[in-house]
Amino acid sequence: MTMDADFWKSRYALEETGWNIGAVSTPVKDYLDQLTDKTIRILIPGCGFGYEAMYAYSAGFTNVFVLDFVAEPLDVFRRNCPDFPEDQIIQGDFFTHQEKYDLILEQTLFCAIDPVMREAYASQVKSLLKPGGKLAGVLFNRTFENNPPFGGSAAKYKELFAKYFRNVYIADCYNSIPQRQGTEVFIRCS
């Protein structure tokens, strides 16, 4: 399977967007709610329709950047959040992106990429973070019959991210949406 731009355009065109829960992910929302510095630079890669970005922006975070591989979800995001700064909406490839951020929020990108790309993902996250920066978000803690999404286990995630980060925290999400209860973990790496 080749998951290039045409693959993702097709998924959006066919409305095969099972990752889309139609709102900000509760674990991500709760994490953002406890952050006090609203000026930090936040990247949400593979943002899809950008519910996490809409929430962060409405909560007063001023430096939120969204990044997606294809235009279709970004166009929906623009319609749903018309006041969001245009220069903070990026269509591009996460793996070639070159900026620096204080926080990278993970919601659906990691589960969308082929597992052979996970090492490159972890390395890219590390390279995009400023000194003292963090990766935080939600990963699936289960397997799937059809891919993507691609699942995995907390133990494998810890092993992967420990190669790039000194502090790796992974715990079962206590606040997942009902359809995902018991299948998600929250990760925070610094």
C-alpha cells in the first residue's frame, strides 16, 4: 500500500475518516487545559480537520500551527475556524517540515503512518522541538484488522521514544471518548 497524497485525498473524498471523532480529543483537551503559557509554539501534525487546533486557538493559544499532507482537510479547517491565522496553516510533509516548536501534539498522525516509518517519526519530532520541548498526545494501544490506522503497544512505544527522549511517560487514557475506552494511551516525552 502506498500512502501518498492521492491515497489520503481518496480517503477524504470517500469520507473514510474513521479517525475523525468530530471534536477535540478529550485527553488532548484536558492536557491543554492545564497549560498556562498561551504563547508556546504548538505544532499539530497530521491535523486532519483540526479540532485540537480549533480548541487550542479558542482557549487563547496564539502560536498554534497545523500541518497536513493534503489540502482537503485544511480547507474544511479554514471554513470551520475562519479567524485562524492563515500563515499558521501548513500543507506539507511532516517528514520534511523544518521549524521549531515548544510542543508537538499527537492525535492521529502516528497511527496513520506505516509502522516502518515510526523511527523516522520519533527522530523528526525530536528535531522539530526546541530545547526543553515536549511531545504529548494520544496513541492507540491495540491492533487493527485493516490499516491504517496502525496500532501498537505501550511497551513498544516506550522503547521507541526512549531512544530520543530522556523522559517518556505513557499511561492508559482515563478520559477517552466512550468508543475508544481502554484502547488509548497518553504519551508525554521530553
